[in-house]
Amino acid sequence: MEIVTAPVSSISEIIFNRLFDAAGRQIGYLLNYNDNIKALQKQVQKLKATRDSIQVRIDAAERNRENILPDVQNWISEVGKVNEEAEKFLDDEGNANKMCFRGWCINLRLCYRFSKQAKKKTAVITQLQEDGKFQTVSQPAPPPADIISPTVGFSGIFKSRESIKNEIVEALKDDKVSIIGICGMGGVGKTTLVKQVGILAKEQKLFDSIVMVVVSQTPNIMNIQAEIAERLRLTSLSVNSKSARASSLWEIIKKEKRILIILDDIWTRIQLEEIGIPFGKDHGGCKIVLTARRKNVCDQMDCDKTFIVGTLTKQESWALFKELVGMDVENSILSSIAREVTAECDGLPIAIVTVARALKNRDMYEWCDALQRLKSSTSTNIEGMHENVILSLELSYNFLETEAKSVFLFCSVFPEDFKIPVEVLVRYGTGLRWFKDLGTIKDIRVRTHAIVSNLISSFLLIREEFREEYGEKYVKMHDVVRDVAHIIARKHNYTFLVKAGTSLKEWPERDTFEDLMCISLMLNDIKEVPDGIECPKLQSLLLQQNSKLVVPNNFFQGMKHLGVLDLSETQLSPLPKSLSFLVNLRTLYLNDCKLGDLSIIGDLSKLEILSLCGSNVREIPISFNRLTHLRLLDLYYCNELTQIPSGVISSLCKLEELYVLESFRLWDLEGDGGDSRSNAKLAELQLLSRITSLEIIIPNLNFLIDNDVPFKNLSSFTIIIGAPEFHERWAFKRFSRKYSRKLMISYNNEVMILGLLDCLKNLVVEYCSK
């Protein structure tokens, strides 16, 4: 073994250098005291800015009902703790600063300790800044447990359908078959059949993944791509280029060993490669099943096998009708009439279902009248649809009450296969005066939900539950029902211009707009609208989600009877001057808009519903105090809102519902400009004698000592007191779906969440933690 020795002088030098370095560092804490404190202050501000930026992304993701990633939640929570500790440290340092410097005498021990701690905290915050560089903060929520849900209706299985279903499943097992087509007229039951095929394939474990998307008459490739990605729980399709998304989707699908993709309701040839679906030689494990109204579409799609779905047999039709009509019709005096009615439906499931539901529990005269209408009515045919489908749906419509007819027809102005929020129907219906005998928004909401339930049970709407934990209800309208609804509207002199979700790039040309009652051009790419058009009968105008739309100043001048206006997700800075001409406007939606001065809204004296949810509004103008008919104000997710002038809230004497959660929280804050710039007082809520629903953040418990929030008058509320951490607010949201009255208190690092059921008087403590 070789022993290496060093001169004593060298060893001494090494020790000396190390001691000198250590001493230098300690002296450095003293010499750089001010620099270290300032560096910490700067990093604290930068971390706050980073956190706020990420919080904006989180809020946007939550609005899209996405799940926030765990590491993002943990980061937000950690930032909260570090920021709180740093601010307390800086406060202590500031208070101790006087002790550090007494005249010319320096308290070296205190200066050293604060400087050293500041250096360490700065390093921690710098690392947090690096950790906070998230590419994405969320992922789409997982789809429902059953991606393909069975269609509610008949409890038995038709022989005519069973054989086709089994043949399709056998074809799926054939390695030589890549694309399978299912064709038949509208209303014959293609979608129901293909869902059953998906369920059977899942039960037999033929595929690892099964995805079903609706293509529709005007396919939007990017929407189809996004829906497939969502069904596969993917997050990598954020790019805006169709081709780039297709490439990404292509690679992801190729990683699926066995996948079934169902494309429902194809009207014309589409390029599967353009979507990003590999098949055949590119991916033998990917099978495609498509449905279409015409066989030539299946031919154009190069289907390896095509199955034609015909009408039901007489026996099957009668069995279906008997079950759905809900009575022993076969052994009643109605038996012969019922058989004739069934025969008029011509074996079309959608016709049988709607007619049976419409005649359930009706008397003899109504049955006779229905049969007479089915035999004598004539209607305009729709491509690929049997005329009797139109007649049967119209019969079902005729049995609806007036209010239900209005809701049904209005659902047809949304894009094809659109998930319609029931709450939107509530607010639109208020502006359109569907329910003239109802007083409160709450009453209107109850009636709307009851009507929607009736339309669902009549098979005129489809229930579409989406993220049930938030208590949101959605419905859809079958494309066949939607087409028929447009015919019914024309027959009953409801003149609609509906080109929603059709990739329209220009305002549609038309000889006159004077007869129109509704214009729905939502979800398009329209950039310009006419400078002014005469629409004296127009009651509703839906232009939302035309992201680049610019509205000229004179546009609204000829729409004096407009009751509902939705301009959400458009460019509206500044607001057009002609908005003030809408003297009868009752419902105004400006969600997710880039907005400037809102003062002109104060001229809309009859406004009852105003939604600014998710917009970048910074200040509510004083002119809002003239909105004395306002009944609902939605400021949810207005993250930049810092100014609501004192007295505005209390001026809204008819306000029933106020939503400012995840938004304004600077109650009772006095501005630099004196009383004229002071913010809204929490005590103003006491002056709102009609308020029944409130969602709000109250800064701390002291506000409840000084202000009496009118809890007793509220039938529903969501109230957060204090400043809970992000993960605590997240837990609160998940908890809140159970209760109509919710309270969250964050105080001295303790969080308590309480819920009160609307129908109970007892308080439920659901979650409590330190």
C-alpha cells in the first residue's frame, strides 16, 4: 500500500483556506444583508405572479370541467405555504429592523440570522419557480364508465335486429374486415343498433378501447379529433393545426393494440387519414363501424361489409308499441285503433316510440284524433327519412303544452348533437317570456327542469348528464328530431334562421330578415356582420363562439324587440353603441369575452339576466345602478374584477340571484379616491329583499361580525369565508354537489366545510381538517 504524505505547511494552507472560505460566507451574510432581503422580496413577488398565472390556467381548465393534475395541486399548495412563511419572515424582519440598527450600533446577530434565512428562502422560492413551469395543468375528465350506454326504450330484443347485430360482431372478428357500414333511413334505429354492437363487443372483450363519436351532416374534423382524444383520455391534442393533430392522434391510436372506433351519422365521404385514424395495413387492430342514411355513403367510405337496417316487422312494431304505451291496450276497447296507429308508424322505431308516449293515458277521442291526423297529414320530406317519422314526431309535438312546445322548438336552434345546458334554457326562457305566470327565477328553473324531464320521457330530448358532481344538467336533441322540429317551426309560423355549428365564415345572404324570430349562427367562424339590418320581429340572437367576430356600432339598431342576446366568446371591446337600442332586452350573455367599458349596459333598463362569467371585466361601472329590473347577475370566474362601486349592488332592488364565486372578494375596501371609489359593502346584501341564491367569497370572519349576511332568506348559497388553499377549495367543490346550501370556513389554518340540504333543517358537517 502506498502512503502519500504532504508537508505540514501544505496541510495548514488547506485548513486555512477552508476556514477562510467559511468565514467569508458568514461575513458575506452581514455584508449582503440588504441585498439578500431585497432579493427575497423580489422573488416573493415573482412567485406570486407565477402562481396567479397558473391559477388563471387552472380556473380555465375547471370551467372546461377538466381534472387538475396532482403535481399542480401540490405545487399550488406548497406555494401558498412558502409565500405565507416568506411574508411572515419579511414582516418580522421589518419589525426587527429597528432593533438591528440603533443609531450607529448594529445588532450583528440579528442581521446575520435574517440575512442567512433570506438567502435560504430565496433558494427555495427559486426552485419553486422552476418546478412551476408546467406544460399543462390539467387533463380531460375521464369519460363515463360506460362509453356506450344502451338506449332506453324496449326491454326485449327484436329478431330482425338481433341477427344483424350478431353478424356485425362476427365481422369485427374477421382480420380481413377493417370498415363496416350500417345504413338505413332516419329513425330506423341505426344508432341504437350500433350502441348494442359496442356493448356486445365490450362484453366479449374484443377490444381494449371502444370509442363512439357523432360525425353529423356538417362534420368538424377538429371537433371529431378532440372527441376521440377525450374518449381515450388524451391531453396531447392542444395544437390548432388539423394535420398536426391528425399526426398526433394517428400515433396514439397505433399504440392501442385493439380499438373499435364507431362513427355515427356520416352523410358524405370523410378522409379517415385527415382525422388521424389508422386502419387496414396501417393498423390491423383498429376497426371502424360507421352509420349512414344512404348506402352510397358506405360505398364511398370503402366499407368491407355493409349491413342494411330495415323497418320492424308488424309483430315487432306492435310489441314495442304495447310496451311503451304503458297499458293493456291489446285487451281494451282501443285495441283496433291502437293497431291502426301502430301500422301508420310503418315499422319505424322513432315513430312508434314518440307516438306511443304521446298517447299514453289519453282518452278515446284523442286516440281517434291522432289516427286521423296520421292518416291525413302531409309534410315536407327530409333526405333519408320516411315521411311517417315526420308525422309521428309532429303528433307528439301537438300533444305538448304551450310552454313545452316553446322549449322543444328552441332546442332545435342549437348545433347538431350539441350538449344543451338546462340552465341556459332557464335564462333564455326568462328573456323570451316562456313562463308568463311565474314570478321568480327559482320558479322558472323548476318549471324548465320539469318540462325538460317531460320531453325526455316523450323521447323528444335525450338526457346527457355531464360531470354530475357539479350538478349540471345537459340534454341533446336527436338529429332526426331536430330536422323535424325545423319543419314544425315553419308550419307554425316560427321563422328561424339556424346555421349553427356549420363552419360558416360569412354572414348568410337573405332577401329579408324582417320575418325572423330567431337567428342562431353560434359556433362558426364569422368575422363580420352587417352594419345594420331590420329585424322587427327578432326575439333571440345567438352569435356566441364566433371568436373573431367584430360587431359594428349600428348592428343592433333595427332589433328593438330582441329579448335574448348571446355574444359569448367574441371580440367586444368596445361594446357597439347600438346596444342601447335594445330597449326590450331581458337576457344578455357576454361570457368569456374580452371586454372594455361596460357603461352602455346601464342603458338596458329592462335587463333581467346578465352573465359576464369568465370575462376579463375589471370594473363594474356605476351605470349598473340603473339596472333596477335585474334579477340574476353572474360574475362567476371574473378573476380580474377588483372594483364594484359602493351602492351598485344595493341599487339592484329586484336581484334574486348573485354569483361572484372565484371572482370579486374586495368587499368594503376603501379606494384611494375616497368614497366615490370605495368598493361595494357586504352590508348592501341586506338591502336585497328578494335575493334567494348567493355564491360569494367573504375575506374573513370579521366581516360576519360587522355585517349580517341574509342567510335566512337564501334557499341556496355557496359561501366561502377566508382564503382556503386550492386543494381545499377543490374538495369543497366535490362536496358541494350534495347540498343546496354550502358553507366553507378557513380560519387559523383550520378548514371546516358544512352543508345544509334544502329540504332539511339540520346542519351537516361533512369535512373538517387542520
